[in-house]
Amino acid sequence: MYVIFRNIANQIQPMKKRKVPHTFVIVFCCILLAAMMTWFIKPGKYIQEQVGGESVMTFYYQDQLPQPYAQEFHAEPQTWQVFSALFKGFEKQSGIIVFILIVGGAFWILSKSRAIDTGIMAFLRFTQRLERKRWIRKIGVNNIIITMVMILFSLFGSVFGMSEETIAFTLIVIPLAISMGYDSIVGVCMVYVAAHIGFSGAMLNPFTIGIAQGIADIPLFSGIGYRTVCWIILTIIGIIFVLIYANKVKKNPKSSIMYDDDAYWRKTDNAQLSTDAKPSTLNAKPSWFVYGFIVILLVYCAIRFPMTTLKVGNSTSTLPLLPIGAGLFLIIGFFALRKSVAYFILTMLFGTVFYLIVGVLGYGWYIMEIATLFLFMGICSGFAIGKSASDIAKLFIEGMGDIMSAAVIVGLAAGIVIVLQDGGVIDTILYGLSKSMNNLGTIASTEIMYGIQTLINIVIPSGSAKAAITMPIMAPFSDLIGISRQTTVMAFQFGDGFTNMITPTSGVLIATLGVARIPWEKWVRFIWKFILVLIVVGALLLIPTVTISLNGF
């Protein structure tokens, strides 16, 4: 193991040439570092026990575990397992990997229609007309677009925990960002970063706030007033940060660390936007058949599910969303198809986004259903432009090949967590960190909790999993030191969200960077200062929760 680590380190050594190692090499080094931690940290496990009629989490080192946990828990120092961790990583993240491949293949088919490029050109012409107005020109129409898109995705992250869905939206927004004179980083910020800022400052996120408050035994989504204030502050900071960077790139595109890498996006953008009129000349007959088929399918779904109940936090609303969607597609699709095939395909794309939101909020969709939806859209796009079934299959395979590296890095990064889990050291690390909070004041204890959650998030990026592990320990402890459980939940919430945007163990981050073609090491160079600012702001926002009487705290 030492020899392998030394050889890889030797490969990294020639920093004189300023050559950054490949992302795969960096992630594999993280796996080796995780394995070395299992040599020196004693394995242990938290188990749930009944004490005095209450359920509590108790930590035991491996050699102290009671039966039957001792028989079930087999942790050992990791050596050669670093290689099997790659296989297990692919198993663990198989859902996201398949999601990336399917969405990548579907968008490849869509891209051959050049519909997105036609839409971008139409949008840019519209923004040019807006710039004729003095007040808009003074603010900057591009600044308005970036701000509105970021607010939208931040709201999605805050309300229903948008995360994996950003992978697909990234493929849509990056070409727009490139066309506006920015880089791929701005495109990722408009979608992924905005959604995760909302995720961090969540008002109603059921996957973090909902689970954590349920475990802490406090009213579900209570304290929403102050969390709303936090969401607004964090979103404003995020928008300002992105606007400053975007305007810097706009003035000097070569100042972007992604300038050379973005040649792929610029080449694709320029080649396709120059043929803006071409989609209009396509034979519209196949598109009419696709239009008729989709209308029949949507009408069937509308009849079968006439009412949809949207769940946002504790509130629910029942609306005839599927009939509305079918009616809108029937009308808009008809007029779009009369104009051009490209506009019809754009209508399908917007319809896909509409049904994605309805599916997530109303029917509990996750990545399988979303991937299925985009696959359907891709196949329909292929038939709409007159491609045969065999041609569509070939395009789909090409798209999966083009996105393959993004899928591979997701599985590779998951190996870090696998090694720590198999080495049995995650709970030991958590136990050691929790002991550091003894005999401290309320503010210091709150910040320590926040720091612990932030550190744990580097190795356990799943909010729901971390809530299940940490909240049974942190919530009772907060009672002992005089901190409200609501404050403990907020410390978990901030600690869970910010480092998701930088840790290589986050499958969503790695997948998003993969489809955006941004090397992880370059992303770290861009984002680390912003993450540091968010961590500091989060620490400051926690202080009022223990010093001021706030509703719900």
C-alpha cells in the first residue's frame, strides 16, 4: 500500500511544470488516504438502545460490541480493498451512473435536432431587444437572467431539495451561458450551486429539515421564519459571487480557468448556432406523428390522474396539473410545429421540465423516473427529426460514450466512503468529534456542532443518512448544554449543505462536473473561497439562534 501511494505521489511531484494530476488520480489518492486512516483509527459503531424507556444511540468500539452486533460488525484495516472499493463504489452509485448515461444519451439525440441552439438564438435576440430600454441596459440584461435563474433553482433546492435533478439541467444551461459570453463554470453556478445554496439554507427541504426535525422530535418545519431569512441572505451572497465572476469572464474570456477546456462547448455552440435556420427545413411529417402520439399519451394520463396533490413541506395543494399539462401541450405544440420542428422539440423539452417538477412534487419521483422521462423525450426528438430507430440507437450510444467519463468518476469517488465504512471508522470519528463539545458555552458548543457536521459531510454527503446518524446523538446533547433542538437542526442543515459543493465524495457534484466537463481540481480552485465565505456566514447565522428569542427556537 505504501509503495502504491509513494508511486502515485511521485507522479504528482513535478509541480515545477504546474501540471495538475488527472481527476481520477486525485480521487484515487483520496481512497488511499481513507485506507490509511483505517490503520490508525480504532473501528467502532453506534447502536440504538432502549435506556429508561427512551431510544438512545450508544457508541461501542469493535471489541466491546454486545451480541448480536459483534457478529454482524466486521471491520478491518483496508489494504488491497482499495481496488475492490472501486467495484463497490460502482454498485453503490449505480443509480446515478445509469442516470448519467441515459440522460447523456437522450441529450445527445436532442442536440442533433439543434433545437436548443435555435432556442438560444431566439432568446439572445429577445435579450438584445430588451437592452434597448435604458434601465435594463444599465442593470445588464445578462445580470438579470443569471439572477432570475439562480433564484429559481435556489428556491427549488430550498423547497423540495433539488439535487440530482441539476445534472440534467446543467446540460441545458451551459450552452446558454457559453452563448452569453461566459464559461461552463457560470453555467454550473446558475443551476447546481444555486440549488445547493437553497439546499443549505432550506426552508422546507424534506430530505434534511424534515428528517432531522422528525428525529429531534420537534414540530415539522417549525422555525421557518428565521430559516427563510437565512435562505435570502445565502442566496443573495451566492448571486453576488457569481455575478462578479461572470462579469470578469465576460470582460476577458481568457481569464477563466476553463477557457481551454471550454473549447468543446464553444466549438459545439458555434457550429450549431450558425445553422439556426436548418431545423426549420426538416420534414415536419414525422413530427406530426410524434405530436399525435404524445397528445394521446398525455390525454390518457390526464384521464387516469385528473387531480395531482403537490406536497411542499406540511402544506398540500390538489390541482388538475396533468389535464392542464396535456391542454397546454396540445395548443402550444400545434402552433410550435406549424412554425418549425425545432420549436416543437423545444416545446417537448419544456413539457419534460414541467412533468419533471409535477412528478417530483406530486408523485415522489426520483432518478429512475426522471431518467425515464428524459429517455422518452430523447427518443421522441429523434423520431421528430426523421431518424430511424437504428439511427436513434446509434446516437444514444454515442451520447453515452461521450458522457462515460462522468459516470466513471462517480463510481470512483464513491470508493472513498466505501473504504471508510468497511474500515469501521466513520462512527469512531463521529464519536471523537462529539466528545470535543463537553464543558463549552452555548455559542461555542453550537459552533462545534456545526464544525462537526461540516467535517462529517466531507465523508457522508447524504443529508438523510447523516441526519439518521448524528441527530439521535446531537439532539439529546443539546438539551444537556441548554441549546434548543432547533438550533441543533440548523447546525446540521448548514453543515450538511455547504461542503457538498466541494467534496469528491458527493456523487451529484462529481456527476455535474463530469457532464459539464469541468475537472474537479479546477472546480476546487474556483469554489474554495466561496465555500469558506459560506461556512463563515453559516457560523454567524447560528449565533442569533442562541442569543436572541426567535420564533420556533
